[in-house]
Amino acid sequence: MGGGALSVNWPELAGFNVAAYEVRVNGNPTPVVVPGSGLVLSNLPPATTNTVELAYVLTDGRRSAWSAA
């Protein structure tokens, strides 16, 4: 039985040198590192609510706070 998929996208952070975006899914403490402005989450349990949090990492190493879930 396969899981569902969800496409998650966000606008590029204009005016900053972003090295990567970090995405946490459903409270997982280990983020997925994404070089661009979106990803597809797959194998999600059907008929469930999922939470996604986003942070960015600048090329100089500074990080943002996590977004609200």
C-alpha cells in the first residue's frame, strides 16, 4: 500500500545569498537539506495532517529561525 505525495514550494529569499533551505517534516529533528525552493514529500500516510517547517542557511553560515508549523 503506497503513501501519498505532497509538493511543497516557497518563494526564493530575495536579497540574500542562500546556501540551502532546511525542511523539517512532522517534527522530525533531522531536516532535509534542499538547494532550491521546493521539494516533493512522498510516502506520506493517507488521510493524515502533516506539518512542515522551513529555515534557511546563508552562505556565511547564518541560519534563520524555524518557521511556524
